[in-house]
Amino acid sequence: MMMYSSEELRDMLSAVPAPSLVGVGDNVLDCYVHEDLAYPGGNALNVAVYSRLFFGGDAGFVGIVGDDRFAAHLQDVLDEIGVDRSRVRHAHGANGMAFVELDDDGDRVFVGSNRGGVQAGLRLRMTEADAEYLAGYSRVHTSVYSSIESELPAIAERGTAVSFDYSNDADGDVVRATAQHVDVGFFSGGAFTESEVDALATFALECGMTSVVITLGSRGARVFEGGATHTSRVVPVDAVDALGAGDAFITGFLAARASGADISRSLEVASTTGALACTLRGAFGYPVRGGDDARAQLVRRYRKA
């Protein structure tokens, strides 16, 4: 099987026009315990960063960060990449951190967190200035980890398209409450059977969502829209790290749709960006040393690798 290089993948994306997107909500440092390195990440932040890195888009990020050295590093990285952070909130305390270890097969698995750091006890509340800022972008992207569901009606009413990553963590009540304000909803369904995929798509569409995108790991992805179902394949690549592949897939799909591409072409772009992210360490690189102050943040352990 032919494996694409990162240069070939970037060339495949070169014809996609630069999108306009702001990510709102979650941000973390993904701390690779076995490497003692922490990489910037989080769904809302990743999608904004990929929009800039892969497409040269007009990108912004709104979220809550701490005041430790990891938060400072994350903000420096946004500045270097060119993602606007003028509406970011700063709070006293640790930035959100997630912890990654290697399992027995050498795969990276999330094993713990610091419960979101400063984000655990705070919520983003949109001001009029925020509303005007968000309206300056063509799309707002957020996630189930961002806790801004109550803000979505006001954002959508201003005419800005809203996409939402439900991952595999959103219950039915969250989907019901948000679907009518979301034009594209993304779900992670790698462990789902085909009948479960169909049932989820039907439910989300009936709740009011316009398009439902379900990623299926090695099985590719499905898009449900307008009574039709579209499928995609995985683009083969010699992967370095698959951590950000799902968020990159989202970014590519949104960028292509913003350019007027049909669903089939949008899935091609999405699969290409997902593959490109696999050539980068962490979500998109830019690590900082972990150290004792990172390890001290591992206050909630999910599992051992």
C-alpha cells in the first residue's frame, strides 16, 4: 500500500481556500509521561490551530487558561502560529492537562488529568464584546468538553455557523439541547456497530442537526445529510502519532465545506488532514518539558496503560 508523505499530503490540500474559524472552549497540555514532554492540545484549540497550520486560515481561539508556565507556553505557541487569542481569559491556577502513556502494544492512551485545571471551576460566559468578536468569523467550533452549550443559541442567532464535536462523551440530553443550533455535528464511533452508527445519525438529525459526521477509526467516516449517506476511506500514511487525527479530520471537513465543496470532496480533504496530523508528534508539535510540576498535576487517574 502506498504511504503518503507529509509533503504530498500538504500538496493535496493546497487548493483548499483559507477558512475563517474560531475555536471556543477546551484547551490542554497533553503530557506524554514516557517522554516527559507536554504538547498543546484540546479539541477547540486544535481545530483553530489546524485551520491556520494546514490552510493558512483566519483563526482565533477563545478559552480559559491558567497562569502557570504551561499556559504561557500554550499562548506563545498560538502567537507563533498566528491564531488570535485576544479574547482568551486568564485565571490563577494550573492550566488544563491530560496525561498520556504507552500501553503494552506501544499505543498512546489517556491515563489521567488534572480535572481541567482552572477550567474545572469556571465557565466561559459570552459578553457583547465576545459576540461581536465571534461574529467576525464565518464559523464557531466547540466541543462537549467546553461547557458552552447555553451560549450556542445566541451565537447561532447572529448567523455564525456552529459546529460541535460530541466525541463519544455526549449523552442524549446534550444532543437534544444543542442540535438545533448546530449545522455540523461530529461524533466518534470507532467502537460502534453499523446499526449503532445509523441509529445515532437518525437521532441527531431528528433533533435538528443539519449534517452528522461520525468518524469510525480504521473504517473511515460516514456523513449523513439530506437523506443521503456518504462514506470515506482512511488515507494511508506512515503515522508518527495519531493523537490529533480526529480534530484534524474535523478541520479539513469544515474548511472544504466552507469553500463550497460537496460532501464527497469534503471527506477527501478531511481524510487528508487527518492523515497529515498523524505525521506530527502530539496534536501539532510544539512540546515543552514536563517535569515535576507537570507530574504533580496528575490528580485523577483513569487507568494504567
